[in-house]
Amino acid sequence: MPKRKSNSGLIPPWMVTYADLMSLLLCFFVLLLSFAEIDLVRFKLLAGEMSEAFGVQRQVPAETIPMGTSAVFDRFSPAEPQPTLRDDVRQTTSQERPRVDTFREQVQTRMDQRIDALKLQVEEALRSAIDEGGVRVERDGANVLIRIDEQGTFPSGSAEVTSDFIGLLKSLSDALAQMPGEIAIDGHTDDVPIRSARFRSNWDLSAMRSATVANRLLENPDLDPMRLTVMGHADTRPLAPNDSEMARALNRRVEITLQFGPAVEREVLSGMPFSAVQ
């Protein structure tokens, strides 16, 4: 078989044989394809099965609808609802009291303790007069009331204090200077009219007696005069009906009211921790 020539030289014989073989095979498959009949339905079915076997399924058949899953529904099943006994809903309250009530109780407890301690100090300062029965110390809410009878303190129809009463007021002034709060001094008389060169009525007498007590207390320079209030009530506020000498003697008195409420409350609040105030 003669050798073919090319631009670069002679072509080997085995290269020519391989090229002829490929050309013949191509012609053969073209002829087979031209004689074949293609079933379109079977081709699509075969192509689908092949894609499922060798590929990834990307479509979901229309007969099945994708559904989400939940771990709760997989492990638990809903219980049947139970009927309620009442159709209406009512509000329920807790038995625990609010913290604000507890805080108020704490403040009130400490105030009571403080006022009781102040009352005890007043009683110690007036111990001798209390034992003799001329002075009574009582608590009235947040106040401490000191009742001083006329007997042994003022001569009848006079606003001048006795020497024993001066010493008593000095001891009381020393105690009051160390205490908080306001001091109200009130003078009282019985219903027996009085008219003299110095006092035109019981109003003058009661006011002068309360003023005299205030002046004796203010002889102590440590006692702030801004804390004192002086009033005279004559016979308008009797403790007992003026129908006997004993009752009239009871009504002739001087009352010193120690008003501890606001001052003691400030002391208590300032001494409490911030966590308790909240």
C-alpha cells in the first residue's frame, strides 16, 4: 500500500488505518439512528428512571404535599380539653402583703419604740413630782402629754410659780433640750370668774401661766425657743364637769405637749438602710 504524503512529511500507516476505522463506525451509527423509531413516552419514562437512579430527585410528586415535623408532636399527643366548672373568670389575690405595708409597719414599730424611750426620759426627769402626784405623764399617739396640776405649782389666782416648781421645770428643760420635736404649752382654769388688777378674766390667767412656764423652760440656753408654742384656754377644755371643788382643782392645770411625730419619723427614716426604704 503506497504511503501518503503530508506537509510535514510521510504519515505512518497505522494512523491512516485508525482514521478510516473511526469514519466507518460513525457512518454505521448514523445509519442505525436513521432506521430507528423513537417512542417518546418510553424515552421520557426511561430518562426519568435513569435520573432517579444516577442523579438527585429535585421534584416532589403532586400527590404528596410536603409537611413540616415537630419534636413536640412526634413525642406528645394533645390531651382532650376538660370542661370548667364556671364560665366566668374571677380575679384571685395573693395572701402576701405588699412590701409597702411591711415597710410602714417597720417604720411605725421603730417610731413607737423611740417615743416610748423619750417618754421614759421625761418620767425620769419628773420622777419626784410624779411620785408626789402633782404631775402625770401620758402618751397620746405620737405625742407625750405632761399634765401639771395647780396645787404646788401656782398659788390660787396667781401666775407666779413656786420654788419647788422652778426646780422641776429646770430638770424638764434639760431633758427637752436633748429631745426632738415641737413643744406646745397650754394653760387651763376652772369656770370660777376672776377679775383683778392683773387679770381681767380666766383667759388672761391661763395664758399668763403657760407663758410663765415657757419663760422658765427657756432659761436653758440649749432649748430652741422656735420649738415652743404658748396658748391659754381658760375653762373651755375641762377634764371634768365643774360641779365640785375636786373637779375644779383637776381642771386648773398646765399641759405641756411634746409633739414627737414628724421629728421621730425623720430620725427613723434616716437610720433605716436604703434596701428597706425601697
